[in-house]
Amino acid sequence: MDEPKFHLIGHFKLSADATKVKEDVAKLIFKSNEDILRKGAPSGKGAKVINWDLDKNAIMVEIVSDRYVRAHDALIRLRKVLAALLGKNHIGIRGIGIEDFTIQMPSEEPLKKNIPFVKEMRYEDGKILLALDVDEQQIENKVPDRIISLISEKVESSKYGKKEHWELLGQSKKKIHKFKEDPTKELTKRRWIKHGAGRGQWVFGPQVTRVFRAFGEVIEEEIIRPLGYNEMMFPKMVPWDVWKRSGHAKGIYPEMYYVCPPKTRDPEYWEEVTDYYKVTQEVPLDLIKERIDYPIGGMCYAQCPPFWVFLQGETLPDDIFPIFLYDRSGTSHRYESGGIHGIERVDEFNRTDLIWIGTQDQVIEHSKKLQERYQHLFDDILDIQWRNAWVTPWFMAQEGLTGLAETREVGTIDYEAYMPYKKDWLEFQNLSVNGSKYPEGFNVKLQSGEKLWSGCSGIGMERWGAAFFAQKGLDVDNWPNKFRKKVGELPEVFRFL
């Protein structure tokens, strides 16, 4: 398969006339083509200066290269040795200018996207041709490399279709389902739940809340206490730095709820807003928009990333691992781009998040134990029809983790419950082994030097409720005995006229 090819024309801006050392520059460039521009590359590979010129206060260079020593990296290498040579003659390099920078990337199909710092993109003969608009700072900051990675991701995801590899692992026995209605509609009819004021938000009445609390008691008795979990409380407003380190900043934007602080708390600054509301009884959103600052982050999207700040930059002794933690201190929020539906697909949801941390063997071993606990809970207590599947999310392919996913070391197990009313399956539980992704992102290390791994599993009350009610209905007498005893008598608090 063809590899990326690079072509760069640029120049070094000089502090003085360098024509007197032109011969020395020529020797240096010839030598550089043989050594530093090939350093680290296989034999016959690397970068090469194919043309150059010295014009008093500038040295122009034309560089071609392969992926082993990319042209922009070659330019930086060349600057270093040129600076040493010119410095002996009291001539400095004041900066780098880029006249032209093009990249060819092999691709089976065109990519029609607007990419930052790409001024032109076209597709010819099985190649994507890029013309970059970058300067010295962007080269220093590795922007060209990230552009290449981004385009590779987009090409791969277009083939992958943003779908997940799905492989059935196991399933329960089939159940007889007497209840065939949409649980959300039935819960609403009984006034056990009611739409909240916000999008994808519900107010859960005493009856459903009691069921949710029973779920929580079962989780505590069957998972948290037997497996040795300790409770923590994680922040629910997540700044950008956390999402940059966790990897969510790569693509969270269409689904997050943003948090914007006011530019100031000065009441006088906000007086026009308050006066407008007092006069019109309408909230002046345009006036508010002018007075809020840029987003500092967003509401909790995935529950565990903010936890890692607790360990960020730390080196920990080996003998404290494995560690098992959970958080159930607040709601998570996602703007569901695929549309909301009942209590199955909501923007605000209640969740218990499990995290386990240790060596690779410890994390994988605990994943197996947790799978056993879930099977017992779903079969023997909730008595629901379920199946689970090994899932390799498309983002793992983008991050180069497909090898680990194929060996089932890193990846996700999705649990799905059968939904009789629509004769389809609903993902209601997951369990993920994340490898070293989070420890590396937050610079957390083991004293021995061995890599730390982690796993997580989010238990959502709304999804559990949707699955349970869809199969068992709302008549308590039809619920399995073990869970019915856990729920007790459902409270009747409200009567509506």
C-alpha cells in the first residue's frame, strides 16, 4: 500500500547576509541528506533536500519525504544544525517561513470535510492531496501530524461506518412476557412519572423512585459490598482539561451540555436583564448571551473522567492495588442527538458508576468477576431476558486499540434487554476495560513502573427501569419474588382530581 508523501518549500529568515558562508551551507545540506534527515528511518527512507538557495538574508529549501521523517520535522532538524553553523559566523536564524506544503495520503475514497489549517483538499488516483496553511508555531506544535491523524481517523470511520463490532457472548433463557406495552406510556398514565421542564428530563414519582432505590440496594448487596467497592463523590461540572486528558475532547461537542459563567457578578452589569424580565415577564436570552463568557466545560457526560484528577500526576505503591470505587452522587447529562424516547433515551439520567484500577491482570480478572455478578443479578433477582455482546467501539479503532480489542483485553461488553413492546433489544448496561487510557492521560504511575490499567461500568437507573418495566409490567404481583421483597409496598402519596 502507498504511504504518505510530503513536499515542503520554506525558508529560514537570517539576521545578516550569509552569502560568505554559502559553500559551508552547501556542505552541511549535502551531509544532512546523508545523516540527520534519515536518522531513525529504515535504509533508503527519510527526508531529502532536493533544492536550496541562499539569498543574503534567507536560505530557501525544498524538502521531500516519506512518513519516517516527515518534511516539517526535517525542516526543524535542519534549523538546528544550520543555527550551529551560522552562529559561528555571528548570523542568527530569526524564524521559519512556509511557502508551500503539500501531502499525499492514500485513500480508497475521497474525503469531503473542512479540516483546520488545510487550505485545499482534492482526490486523485486513489490519493487525498492536501495543501496546508501552517506557520512555524503550528509546525513546532505538531499540527501537521495531527492533521494526518485526523484525516486517517475520518477515512477509517467512514469505512467503519461509526458502527461497533458486535459479537454475541451469551444470553439468558427466553422468557414469557405477559406485558407488551410501552412502559413509559403506562407509567405516565398512572402518573408515576411526569415530564420535567427540561428536554429529555423526567420527574420520578414515589413509586418509581422506590423501584430505583431497590435497584440501588441490589447493586450494593450483590456488587458493591461483595467486590469491595468504596464510595467517592466526583464533580459533575467538567472543565476542558479533564476531557482533553480523557480523550472526550476529540468528539464530545454535539452531545454535551455546555457551562458558561457570567462575565461578572456585578448587579449593575445585569440590571438591563433583570429590568427587562420585570417589565415583560420574559427571559431576555439575547441580552444574557452577551453577558456570559466562553464555556469553561460542561455538565457530567461520562461519570468517571473527573475522578482521575484525584490521582493526576501521582506515583502510587503497587501494594494498594487493585482499587474499587463507585460514585452515585448526581446526574449525568447528554444532548441525545438521535432523539429522546421515554425513559429509555433521556438527556438527564441517574447512574452509579463503578471504577476499578490495577495492573492489567488485576483489571481483566475483576472484569470477569463483575460479569458473573451481573449475570446472577439479571437471572436470579430481576429475572429478565438479556444478552451480552463484545463490542469494539469505532473510537478504539481510531486510537489504534483494535489489536487489544480483538484479543478482548481492551473493549466493552454491552448488555441488552429484550423489549417486548417493540420486539427489539435495548442496551441497558455496559462494562468496559479501558486499558492504560486514563492512567496515561492523567499521568498516574505505579511505583514498580508497570502500567496501570482501569475499567468502568455505568449502571443507569432509567435504562434498568425501562428494561424491567417493559418485561415485567407495572403490576407488582408479576415481579420476581426476590425483587418484590426488596421493593416492599409501593407508596401511594398523590391523588389527582
